[in-house]
Amino acid sequence: MLNKLTKRFVYMPADGSVDRPILGAVIGDDRTLFIDAGNSVRHATVFRNAVRREYPLRPSITALTHWHWDHSFGAACDLNSPLVASVMTHQALQKLVGLDWSDEALDERVRQGTEIEFCADYIKKEYDGVNRDIRVVLPDTTFADTLTLHLGAVSCHIQRIGGVHAEDSCILYVPEERVLFLGDVLGPAIYDGPRYYIARDLLRIVELIKQYHVEWYIESHHMPVNAAEFWRDMNEYCTFAELVMELGDNKPGIERELVNRIGRELVDEDRAVIDQFLLGERHC
């Protein structure tokens, strides 16, 4: 349940069956920082109880990577833990306050286009058989672009980085542990039709990520990976993006050149990613 990645960084793995992302915790001498609040009070409570069983009780603070429900709806589990997020995250969460989360209300918002079926379906799964009294908690502390939290012998630098997945997306860097928590910053756009990436935006994000000296990278819906594994995969994605920018809407040409550049035959997943990048170019 509780995995120790480094001396001061622990996490609970993601659970795709109910769209639960990874939850992380940075264990300081003075405070514990919880990274993301989880998709429900149940989700957050399991993780926090596990952390508190392993480490001495100390004050805590919670930081959100972005506003999406699976990262924020668990914040009500511990109202004594101050909630930190970007100004943009606060603004996005404010729009959710007071909404009805019943099946009927979710279905109606999907019909109106203010919610997507993917999220509605997983909210129903996570809250199946339990009281769906969802309380959207607004951040106590906000920042515009960056914030550094000092936790006692360890710190965390938060940077809003944006991206097509969520404009408020933030990454959290723990320099003493060389851990970079990426949240969903590298994820595709999901709220305006079929999923897509925008090539130049992905390359912009990657350049920002390169500024950090990292041994472990954590994406919210994947397992933590070391630097060698992360950059092996990310460099391929960057090649996809670069070729789409070079060759435009020419999928056969992109496929041929990709084989040359990455040194292997393409699989169906590669072709799907090319389609997502090409769709993103049409959104620009």
C-alpha cells in the first residue's frame, strides 16, 4: 500500500479501475507535505492513515497539481491540513462548488458539454455504494507561478507549468530527494473532443522539465520511473512532436521518418500517438 521511493518520499500507487492517481508525501522534520488530495475522502484517508502509521505525527500541508476531480475531491478528508494550489486551480475549483454530483446531474452536464463522459463514469465508480456528499474544498493559500515550501530538512518547489491537459498544471520538485512529481502535465487534452497533444506545447514543457536535476520522475497515472527510463520514452515522444512540426499533416511521411529516427518498427500505440499530435495541430 505505502511505497518508499527515497528516504523522505513515499507514495501510494495509482488505481486505474477507479481513476485514482498516485498520491505522494514528503516527510519533513517539521511538516509532512501531501501531494494531491485524491479522488475521494476514502482514497485520501487510506493513504494518510498509512503515512501516519509509519511516521511520527506532525502537522501537514496538502498541495494540488491541478484542479481535476481525481486530484482534488479528497481534500475534505483533513480540513486541518492547509490546502495549497495555484490561483488558476482556485478559480477552477470555485466553479465546482455547490454542484450536484448525482448520476442524473452528471449525465445532464455530459449532455450539455460541461462534463465529459470519462470523468462522469469514473466518479460513479469511485462513489458507487457510498454517500456522494462531495465537498469541493478551496485552497487556503494560492500562488501565481511558483512557491517553495520548507518542511524541515527537506523542501518542495512548486511551479505552474500549464499544458493542454490542464492550464493550471503544476510540477513539484523535491531537490533533496531529486524527485520530480509531474502530475498530469504531460497528459493529453481531454475536455474538448478526442484526446490530443500539441507538439510545440509538449516540447516547451519538456524544456522546462530539463531544468531540474532528477533521479525519479512521477506521472500521476503511472509508476515512478528513474531518469534513464523516463528520458528513453520522453525522447521518443519529442521525436514524434518534432516530426509533426516538420512534416505537417503527412502521416505516411511521419511514420517512415520515425522508423529511421527511433530505430524500431512502429506499433499501433505509436500510430495512435501520431494521430493525437496531428489532431492537436488542427486545434492550433
